[in-house]
Amino acid sequence: MGVVRKIIAWLCVAVFCLLSFVLYLARPFNPDNNRLLAWVIARFCRRVLGMERPLYGAENMPKDRPTVIVANHQENDDLLIVGDLLPPRTVAVGKSALLWIPFFGQVFWLGDNIILNRSQSHKAVAAMKATSDAINKDRKSIWVFAEGTRSRGRGLGRFKKGAFHMAIAAGAPITMVCVADYHGKTQGWLGRRKPVPVRILPPIETQGLTNADIPELMARCHQQMAEAIAGLAETPGTA
């Protein structure tokens, strides 16, 4: 039953992306399109999956200023878990391969999201540095999966530097979104997903930092996120 729920949920994602073309074409490259679509997808599809998403630290997500959001990346299902957490005017960083996904890839492009070819790491870092203009001039927040690839529930992987270059170049705070390890486990004969708790950590300011501070900043963020994820594993109902 859990597999059926997941299939239905992702069919709904495709349908929502297709229907959202009207909004994206009416307001092309408007970053708030992303927030509206992700909110609908996450809220609706969690109901389909029968999944609860306990949220801690919601007050830590900046709403009145741009931020670089760093989250851990486990599965494609992350969209269904954290999609409704995007603050206003948020764009995401994604791999160029996303553009080939029917419906989703097209709205991802029309949402003015940042598309990188991660096989060319130097160009990827340069592109993320350039997004400091988007943060400062366009007042956009940026959502980044800092590991650069899915961990598939094997713990927090090593971070790539791009998000931290970007935050320091813009002088924007880093806000960390920590999702508990999950493996798509279900409970009961109805196949409902087990709860997946999320914790948002207080922002780390980057004003006054330089590129020389990036290794220490990355290590500090990684440690805080790893500790938060480990703590979420002890949340009742998630074992």
C-alpha cells in the first residue's frame, strides 16, 4: 500500500506542475511561483502519503530578509517534506539534469531557479558566486542542498563550497534546514509513512567573513546540522 501511495503522490506532482504552467507563463521567472507550487505539492502529497511532518524552529526561518538556506538531501521525496518551508522569493539550486524531467523541469526553469552543471565544479562555484547579485539586488533567498547529491538516508555527507561562497559574497545569513533520516518506512496496513521531523536552526551571520573563513564556516554548519539530525532521530514516533 505504501508503494501505491508514493506512485499516486508523484503522479500528483506531475499534474500540479502541468497545471502550474498557467501561473508560470503569466508571471515568468517570478520566484514566488516556486513557493506557491512547492507549498501545494508538499501539503497535498503528504496527505496522500499519510505522513506527518513535525516542525521545530519555524521561527528561525527569516521572512524579512534574503537568506541562503542549506538543507540535507536524501531522496526526491525531500520536496514533499520541506517544499512548504520556502520563504518569500526563494529560488533553488539544481542540477542541469532536472530540466529533462517532464513538466517539473520546465517549471523549474521558468521559476528562475539556478541551474548548474556539477561536472564542471569551477564553473558551478563561479555561477553560485554570481548569484550574490540576485540576493542583494533582487532580494531573493536561495535554497541549496549543500551535499550536492542524495545521501539516501546514509547520514549527512560532505558539503560542497558553492553555497558558502555565495552567502559570504552576498553577506547573507545561512539558515540550516535539518531533515531526520528517513527510508520511506510505512506503518499499519494502510501504508502510512512514518513521521519525518524537521528542525530549522538559527541563522548564522556571514557579514564580515571572507573566503578564507569558508572552511571553518562549512565545518561549523556541518557539525550543527549533524547534531540536529541525530537529535531528530530520538523524536518519539520516528524510530
